[in-house]
Amino acid sequence: MKIGELAKRSDCEVETIRYYEREGLLPTPPRSGSNYRQYSEQDAERLLFIRHCRSLGMSLDDVRALQHFQAKPEQACDEIDALLDRHIQQTALQIASLERLQKQLQTLRNACHTHMSARQCGILQNLQSAAASSDCICHHEDSEA
């Protein structure tokens, strides 16, 4: 199949497929007589595997590591378990960071009441204050928590 068909079947942009080839996640396919890339069913499965891993937030290095284990199925899966454990820990840290950000944004949002002029807007006042190297209530309250 040509790259456009592969892209359509996998719901993946053509440029992303080319990127995965450059990164070594997909092998460079043979070309037809008219110089079109020719992909196999195995390439489609490999691309879907990559896409699934990426949808789980895995890095390209993680995908490479998992592909390594796919190529050597007789190896123990301890390193795969460790890879996923690291990813779970990283995700927990990202969630905590996003929760802090949400709290900061809510604090900032609470600084303004509707039907005021922009000059009176507590959000703009706090953002301008922070830009002038002063404290912003959103970060000040975060440090007290």
C-alpha cells in the first residue's frame, strides 16, 4: 500500500509516518518502480502499535525499547514492567503538577468579578503585578498550601 493509504488506515498524518521512519521506529519501505513507498500489512501493524503507545503518552525511546522486546520475545519482561512503572510514576507527577496549575488558575480567576472594566480586573492586575516581578496571588497561595 502507498503512504496515503497507510495514513488513512491508521488515522495518522503522512508527515508523522515519515517522521517515524526518520526516527527508526518504522523501517524504510521499499519503493515501487514509480518511486512510491510500498508498505506492507506488517508496517501497518507496527504503525498502529506505535500510535497506541503514543496515545498512552509513551516517549519515542519507550516505543523503541518496547519494539526491541517485540523483536526478542524470549527475553524476560522485567524491563518492560520497569518501563511501565516509570511511566506510571511520571504520569502521577504530571497529574500533581496539573492539579497545582488548576488550583493556581482558579485562585487567579477568583480575583475578578464579572461586570467590571478591564482596568479593574483582578486577573489582569495580578498578571501585570507578576510581570513586574511582584507576587501574584496564584503563586503566593500555592506556596502557602
